[in-house]
Amino acid sequence: MKKIISNLVPVLILLSLILSACASGGATQAPTQAAAETPTGQATSPTTAPEAAAGTCNSKAQGQSIEMWSPLTGPDGDEMSTLADRFSKENTYGIKVTHVAQPDYITKLEAAAAAGGLPAMTVVRAINVGQEAERNVLKPMTSEVMTVLGTNIGSDFPDQLWKVGEYKGQHYSFPLDTHALVMYYNKDMFKAAGMAEPGPEPWTKTQFEDAIAKLSASGVKPIAIGTAFQAATLFQSLIVQFGGSLTNPEGTKATYNSDAGVKALEYIKNLRDKYSPDISGAGDPEANAYKQGQAAIMIHGPWHISDIVKLSFAGFAPFPTIGDKPAVWAGSHQLGLTSDDPAKQAAAMCWIAWLSQHSIDWAKAGQIPARTSVRTDPKLAEVAAPIAAVIKNADHAIMLPQVAALEGALWDQFGPVVDGYLTGEVTNLKTALDEAAARSQQTMDENAATYK
Amino acid sequence: MQDQVVQATAPAVKKHRKSGIVPYLFILPHSIFFLAFLAYPFFYGLYISLFQFDYLRPEHRPFVGFNNYLQVFTPTTVQYRDFWRSMSNTGQFLLWSVIPLVIVALLLAVLLNGKYRGRNMFRMIYFAPYALSVTVASILWLWIFQREGGLLNHYLEIVGLPTINWLGRMPEAWISITIATIWWTIGFNTVIFLAALQEIPTSLYEAAAIDGASPVQQFFNITIPMMRSVLIFVITITMIASANLFGQPYIMTAGGPVQRTETIIYRIFIEGIGRGQMGRAAAMSILLAIMLLFLTAVNFKVFGQTERS
């Protein structure tokens, strides 16, 4: 008898383990089943859905609670949560949207995809769309689910912003905003140097260099240039201004080792060596230097606006045109679906349509609204003056073509060269860029084979 | 034949075996975790290292043979550069960290082994940081070492000294990470040394004192030799722990400046989690494991020899 019991124990333990594993598996399946049942239970009439006009949500969305993840961990995230709460209260379909902001959101999304715990949708950086589509995190936005956005919606966006949501001929994301580099300046220092403040048009090379000289003569550091992210985005802007580009238009060839690339970096290094406080490293030390009044001009992403706008001396202007044509590095927050469930998709699209219509409020979070009709709205200057001041940036925004994992293939290689050159470790720039471009090409070829 | 041998040589053992399943039950809890979290992942890692393996693309997993390993040994590939640079960075951290992690812990243990009031409180204080997660410890030290607005630079400024770009330059970044690591993990080594110190019979010290040996002589002629096996153990696990450095540079320097603090585990993380190249990451992990095994063997060999001589 004793033996039987002692033999039974491990069996029981094993059984309980297996059972508990089954139980958790069942738990994850339950909501999907329930969700699938709701629409049929309500007997939605299939005739109304396809013909729904813009702004009329698909009735499948009725009563859905959905979660949206995002990388918006700063003050912009609070703004997004406020908008989500407003939509949850205002919409007549009983849709509830919860916004969850988190750092490393891509890693979290991928882990959630592996574990079967994806939210209904996510804010996705345009640069990640291709790879996340390939990795089954983003679900296609079919023309059927997009009907709620209205017909011909794409024409209300700059072509590039709309196209960046397309991957392999399929739409995966919807543009919310664009974030191009902003030229922050110190009004007090400008006044002290006897200079007029920049206007809404990008400064020309003469205006920019004149300002640097005058500021320098007035005894302040004219500009804050660090390394890492800031230097990499400056490089990407100037290489295009000088007539080059990071890649060919298809995004299949690395071309940043051109003369334009060398020229762009030489220009940045000269500025940094002569006119900037000595700053480097991650964590945007250049933004801190500007905030502490250690430099008169600082060029960085618009996500610093909501913080910097609190400073009495803060001024905002578009990125200057130092080369032959205007161009400025930009990214874009896009909205993408991460659930296959038609009811969740319908609810998400209903919220996306509302959010896009209210994207003038999103400008308050320091982002340039993606929609042309919103960007040209005269009310923008009242709602978000700093955004209105830099709005010209949107016309010259440059983005990488939508190729899976392209950004990593490029940045991982030119980033260290940019930093190394600026800090004096890389001396033969052309050779270093050639070698880096060859390595980028290797990764790009490998990616092309992986994601063919 | 086998049965005969068993019967002939070890009847007692056989009887013991028959006596039941109890011993197996005792090792069962550990076996479950060992199999689930060590043995299975290890063999699964070996398996996926032969594939181009993305956990999110089950439909695209081509078999690539030893290609993931070959890439790391082919000087023209991106992987060769990334892998060996990270390896060299990891080696640098070993040089920076292992000696202080062992010596400081040993000195602390000797101090904490003395007889004075509040000894237990000090033991607790020195061990406490080890209870923190790597994230908390790293963020604390990030706030201290930050270039702009960091605590340390703030005080340097108040005293009128030039501020230092702790995390953005070499070797300052290694120094910062090493200090953070010592503060965070020193308690573990200290506790092991402390336990070993308490095992040394006091009669040895008494005899030495009668013979006129100074405390320093006692330390080198009694304490160190008596602790040799523990020292080998501590040096080995410290080396392995340092070779597995990841959280501190991930949070404090993001691998910078210019990828100089990007360690091998950091690289494996980027390849596997960041890029979805799990097969390549697994191959790199296995190469690292082989190197660590080698390092451990060398350790035991070197220290074992000095013991014999």
C-alpha cells in the first residue's frame, strides 16, 4: 500500500503540472471564443457594414474593450491616454480603449506575439512596420476594415507618410504624425547677440552660418552637437541636403559612403569642434546642455518640445537648409492592428478614425499631425504654437523606404563611424564609411534573403 | 552477465535500490527544474543553432547547418566583427572587474569576521545591494554617473572640479560599470568568504601568534592557504558572472561609447531578441559556453598546480 502511494506521488505531480498547463492554455483561448460569439449573438446585418460612410463604425465594434500599446513613454503618452479616455466616453458604440505605453515596446510586442497575448492594436514607429509585418505581429489592414476611415483617405496625407505604411503591396499601418528634427533656439541669447529670430521658413546656409558666427562672437556656445542619435539624424538630414542618400530609392543598396556623406560629416564635425560644448553619449546630453543654457541652438526630435516649451527662452524653428535643397530626418508614429479578431479590428479602426479626426489635439503632444487638412488648419497655431512654428519641416521630411529591418542594417554600421569620427577616433572617414557601407550591404542582402 | 556482476559485487546496493523510490522523489523537484530550465534549453539551443530561426516566423526556418558558427569564424562577415568585438569587450571587463570583485570581497570578509559591536548590521548592509535586481542597481548608478545632472558630477561641480563624462568615454565607462557591479554583487562573494573564514580553526591563529607571526603573516600563511579551494570557486564564478555582463551596460551605457561596452551577452541579445536571429544567437551562446568551460578548466589547473608545488 505504502509503495503504491509512493509510486503515485510523482504521477500526481506530473498530472497536476499537465493539468495546470492545460488550464492556462484554455484561459487564453476563452476570450477569443467569447469575442467571436458576440457579433453573431447580436445578429449584425451584413448589409450595413460595407456601405458604412466615413465615421460610421462597423457594428461589430459594439461594446468592445481594446488595448493599445505604444512607445510613448513621455508626456506625449499622457496626452494619448487622455485622448483614449475621451474617445471611450464619447463614442456611442460602447468601445473602451486603454492606452499602455512602455519602453522597448517592440520587444514586448514580439514576446506577446510568441505567447499569444497581443493587444488589439499598437502605435508603431514607421521604421518597424515591415519587419513586424513579416514577423506576424502586425496584421494587414484590409480595404474592408479601412472603409470606416472614409473613401480616398490616403489623399489627405503626404504621399511618403501614407506609403510608408505599405509593405509588399499591403497596407499595415495608418499614419498618425510625423516627427522631423526641430531647431530649438535660445531667444535671450539671440537677443544678446543682436539677432532676429528665425521665421517659419527654414533658414538658408547664409542665415545659419551668420547666426553661428554672431552667437560665437557674443561669447556663448552657438550650438549643442553630441553623438549617438542626434549625430546620426543630423547626418541623415545633411547627406540628402548635399545631394546624397542613405540608400537607393528601393532600399536595396547602401549608398551613404558617397561624397555627400563625407561632406555632411565634415560639416557636422567642424560645427561640433568649433562651436559646441564637449558633449557625447546616449541619453540626449545635448538637450540638457540647451535646457541649462549652455548652448544657443540645439537640433533634436520634437519630443523635447513638451518639456522645452516650459522654458522662458525657448524658441522653435524648422531645420535649416545648409546644403543644396531642404531635407530633414523624420520618423512617423503609425497605428497598426495586432489582432485578427474582426470585432477587435472593427473597434480599433473606429478609434483610429476618431483619433485621426482629432489629431489637432495630438499636436499638443509635440507631434506634427500627419493629415494635410489638420496641418493646414489655422487653429493649429492656437492649439500648439511650437508645432505651427516648425510645420514647414513636414514638407521636406525624409524617411527610409519600407524595407524590413533596413534601419538596423544601416544605423548599426554608420552609427559607430559617425560617433567615432566626431570624437576623433576615426580619422580616415572615407575608408571607414566605405567599410561600413559594405557591411550594411551584407546585412541588407541577408535581410532580403530572409524576408523575400 | 550483468546481473551476475551486480549480484556478486553489490548485494547491499541492490537491496538499497529495491528499498524504494524515495531517493528519486528527493531529487525530483530539482530534476524538474533542471530538465525544464537547463537541460532542455541547452539541447534546444544546440538544435536551433543549426537553423535560421525566428520564433515569430515558424513557416520560415531554413536549415543552415554549421553556417551560424562558420560566420563567426569568417573574417569578412559582419558577424565576425560583431562577435569578436563583443568578446574583446567582455575580456576587458573581466580584467577590470574580477580582481577587485575577489580582493575587495576578501578584505571585507576579513573585516566582517572580526569581533566588534554592530558586526551583524554591517554584514547585512554589505549584503543588502545583492538583493536588488540588476535594473534597480543599474538605474541607481546611472543617476550617479550621468554626464548631465548626475549626482557625482553635481558634487564635482560644487567642489569646483571639472566634471567627467563617466559613461560616454573610455575607460571611464568601464570604471563606472565596474564600480556599480562591485557595489551590487560584492555581498555574494563576501558571504562565501565569510563562511570559509569561519571554518578555519582558531587554534592555527593562536599557534601562529605564539610563534610571533604578525596579522599580515597570519593572513598570507594561514588564511589564504586554508581558503584555496574557496578562492578557486569564487574566482571561477566571478569570471563566469562577469563574462555574462549585460544589464549594467544595457541600462547605463546602451553599449556605448561606440559599442565599446557592448558585451557578448548584449550582442547575443541584439541578434536573438532584437533581430529575430535566434539561430545565430544560439550558436554564439554555445561558443561562449565552450570558452567559459575552457576558462574554468584553466582556472582549476593553474590553482591546482600552485597547491601541489
